[in-house]
Amino acid sequence: MSRLLVNLVTVLSLLAGVAMVTLWVESSTAMRTYAFHCGGGNGCIGCDAGGVAVAFRREAHPATGTASSVYWDWAAATRDVGPLASLGFTSGTVNAGRQIPILSGVAVLGRLFQTPAPAAYVRVPWWSLLLAAAVAPTSRLIAAARQRRRTRRGRCPSCGYDLRATPERCPECGAARGFTALCCSPSTSPPTGPAQNLRGPVPGLTSHTPDARFRPIDAGGAAG
């Protein structure tokens, strides 16, 4: 169950990383906004070349309408200078106002028919999101490489215990290890000795009984 969960998290992290890279490329030229309505307030997610900003404003008396009817003036957003501003982590306020139908769409004069109110937002850079998405896949690759290295050295892939004396099962953690995996390891010499020392019959090999007529020659060179 734990292995299945790790694989699921790894796949989701990879998909999230691909989606973030795609969105980063698409928003590099112009900011993309996605408004949403949650509970008693309205929010907006803004993506540009610098990162992803999330803003939210709670309304005391929620008005009817959809989230798209709220105007978010990201161009005039203010930014607070914080200790992490040099790394791309910023916060501030952005004006959000509900548009009045027809009148709000008039050029220049349309702003006079909007009722803006400040909303707090936070922004995180793209590199931090990609770094978070790469944690699970990177950890999985490191674990796989470590297990492969331990297997080549004849050690338990789980805990690293030396399995040369106990190739069947690790006495330290109890993990089972097959005989074939140990023998086929590049750093482990193949088994030597008579064919009967191997486990099970070996195809192509037949056992021969020594003929009684042939006896070993003694040190003097005469047959016994």
C-alpha cells in the first residue's frame, strides 16, 4: 500500500510539473487570470512570468452574480517589500470591484462605474513551485539508484546488509532476496564447482558414473 501511494504521488508530481511549465510559458507574454467564488468571498489566481499570485476578498454582503463579474486590477497592484522579496516571494493588495453591466465596459469612463475594494494577495515564484513538484520524483530516482547499487554489491536493497552469507533473506530487515538476483549481479562471481552444487537440475548436463575399469594412477606411475 505504501509503495502504491509513493508511485501515485510521484506520478501526480510529474503531471503537476508539466502543467506548471506549460502555464509558465503561456503566461510569459501576458498575465492570465482565473477568477473563482468561494464561500462568502471572491478570489483570483494571476499567472505571469514572475510567478503565481493568489488574491482573495471576503464580502460582508455577497452580491449575486458570477466570479467573472469581479474586476481585478492587477496592473495597479501594490507590493509590500518583505525579507523574501529578492527571491520572488511577495505580498500586497490588489483592487477588486464588481462591475456594473454596460457602464463598466465603456472605455476610460468605465472605471467610474466600478466599485473597487482592496484585496490581499500573495505571490510565489515559478521556481519554488517546480522545486516542490520535483521532490517526489527526485526522491524516487535516488532510492532506485541506491537499491540498484546495493544489489550490484551483493547487499540488501532495503537496508544495505551484507547478503553474501544469507542470500535468501536479509537477517537484518527480513526482506527476501532471490538467488538469481544475487548470482546475476555484475560484481558477484558466478557459482563454481560440480553441477550438483547448483539448486535443481541444470538443462543440458547429465551425470556420469565413473567406470570401475579405470582407476587412479598412484605416485609410482603403476595402475592399481
